[in-house]
Amino acid sequence: MTVASLQKYAFADNAIVSGGNAIASACYAIASACTAIASACYAIASACKN
């Protein structure tokens, strides 16, 4: 293993981690939106019952 090839692997690992973080952030945003929608639906259902 040369330093250059190690750097290449390190760079690839960083790219994979960055991609994973971006995906996790997107999933978290979607989950938050779903929670907000569910809360709104619950509020509407409660209003309809009353």
C-alpha cells in the first residue's frame, strides 16, 4: 500500500460516509414531515368526532 492508494481509499470512505449522512438527513426530514402530517390528521379526526 502506498500513501497515494491509502489516500484514495480514505477519500472513497469519506464520500460514502457523506452520502450516508445525506441519506440519513433526508430520511429524518421525511419522518419529521410524516409526524407533522399524522399530528394534523389526528387533530382533524378529533375535531370531526366533536
